Amino acid sequence: MQVDNPTVRVTAWRFTPGSSTGHHRHEYDYVVVPLSTGRLLIRSAEGQAPGELTTGQAYFRKAGVEHEVVNDNDFEIAFLDIELKRSAG
């Protein structure tokens, strides 16, 4: 955890090959900023789907997402997870 305050939580994640986040639910809207380029395997109630990370290419998701994310590479994958707890305004 790099930042955790009433507005935002920033967590740096590093996953060795084959490791997983475990099943979880995102309670807040969030932005993921990849620090690595590679493949992810996304497991959810809808099934499995591939995901691609590109270094520096951020993406946004709304709260409520439930899934497990697996590093589907033979190298470490890293990203920042930025949870938006509430508006800064």
C-alpha cells in the first residue's frame, strides 16, 4: 500500500508467474496502471477471458467488479491499483 486516505487508495501489486489475486470484489471505482506488458487470465462468474496489459496504458472500471486475476506469463507482472474512495471535491 502506497497511499490510503479518505479519498484514494493506491496499491502496488507484483505477481510471480502463475500467481493470482484470489477472488475479490472491488468496492470502489478504480484505475489500473500497468507497470509491465503481458497477459492476464480473468476469472469471473461469466467464465474465463484473456486480458492484456501494456506498460503505462491505464484503464478504468466501475465499483462492483468481482473476479480473480492470474498472471498468465513466465515472468513477473506489476501494476498500480488506484481505488477512488470518494470525490476529492
